[in-house]
Amino acid sequence: MRAALLRPARIALTTALFAAVALFGTETSASASDAASPHQPPRYYLALGDSLAAGYQTLPGGGHVTGRGYAQDIARTLSARASTAGRPFDFVGLGCPGETTGSMINGGCPYPHPYTDSQLAEAVGFLRAHHDDRTVVTLDIGANDVDSCMTGGAIDVGCTVTGIGKVRTGLDTILDRLKAVAGPNTRIVGMNLYDPYLAAWLTGSQGRTAAALSVPLGDALNATIGLTDAAHGVPTADVAAAFRTNSFLPLTSLNGQKVPLNVARILQWTNMARGDIHANDTGYQVIADTFLRKF
């Protein structure tokens, strides 16, 4: 995910937004299963994805940090479980800010990263090397494939549909390659996305229109992620639901005013108050807890 400026949306939502969902049909309902047992802590945790997986956050006084996100929260929990069970544990984080499905496959992530090839190639190599080990893998990817389609608060529907199509084909390739080398004790869990652009609600009547338009956009993207995950037998951590993304009601208090619950959650659990779409410490813990329920 990358930061973007919010201004009032100026276009009407069309049914083309939902065309991406139609790409899949309705027959994909594969259930996730593997040999990993929740009663035995994993030996390894491999975190894959973009800036959320990298734990990216801007700082109140300026600048940013990485390594302070949901992957680190998950690693601490899994490490504690392993320690209690008297088992070894290692965490490997490969997330790269700015990563798209395409750059994850082919290389070229714009942010410094700890691998020489693509993130996917590095992950495949890791899973091959640890084929028989008990391993948990988390994956968040796709936000940067559509992020540029909303600039200045205006939604380019054609760009969005194209971007969602890229997520579908790219995620399909990523999961194909991961599943091909995953061992019997490897559990892969995907993730859908919260909607940072709900924060536009606070910018006035046109901002409320932008916020309302962003929800079905996110729904289409999340449907794509969920369907593709399911087709590969991969469960999806429902982060969108945890952030109450579709809940314009009830109204709740935020800084002395009444706002929709989904807007409040975005302002409370991300850094959107200063224009940063990334989660804050609270939001990252919510994401971590949503993942952990799938292990």
C-alpha cells in the first residue's frame, strides 16, 4: 500500500466496478486444509507481501519505520507459544513496501528488500528448503495494483477493473507457485484489505461521496482475493470485516462528532489522520489477531 492524497470524488459509480467479480464465476468454494495443527506451534513463520507485511508506518514527527506491523505481532505470539512448548521458532519477513503482484512475481519492488531475485522466488526457495518443517505463511498483496486508480479522490473505474484483473491473475500465479513447493506441514493464509479512503468522510459532502464509492471498490477487490485464495485451498483473514469496512451504521463518537463506525475505525486504527494509509500499532494488532484465528 502507498500513501495517496484525498480530495472529493467526482464520478458516479457504475456497474463496471463489479465486472472483476464476474471474472470468476461462483463455483470456487474450495475449503482450506493442510497437515499443520494449531496444537503444535510452527517452527517457522514466513511473512510475504507489501508494506503492511513489512510493518511500514509513518512517524508523528516525520519519517517512517518498517518492522513494526502485524507480522512482528504474529511472530511474538508464535514465539511465545513455541517457547512454552519448548520448541525452536524462527521468523522470516520478506514484505516489501510498494510491492505489486507483478513485482512480487518478476522482481522490481521499489523499496530496499532482503533478496536478490523476486520476493516470490525467495519464498519458493525458502519453502523448498523447509519442505518438511512446520511452517506458517501469511500473504497480503494486491493493494498497489489498484492504488493508482484513486487519485485526488477520483475513482477511475476502468483502471480499477483492470487492476483487479491483475490481482486475480497475479495472485493465482503466486499461490500456484507457493502451493507447488509447500510441504505437508505448511499452512498458507491470505488476507483481504481494509479501506483507508473512508477517511474522506470527514472532508465534507463530496468527501462522503468519495468514501461511499470506495467501499464497493474495496468489496470487488476483496471478493477477488477471497475467490482466488479459495480456489487454492487457502483461507483468507477477513481484515475488512475486522475493520467493519461496510458498517456505515451505527454512528459512533470520534473527537466530539458522530461518524459512521467504519470511518471511526479507519481513523482509530490507521495513520490516515496524517495522510498515511498504513495501519498504526492498534490496527496492526487487529490484523495480527485476525490472522492468528486462522492458524
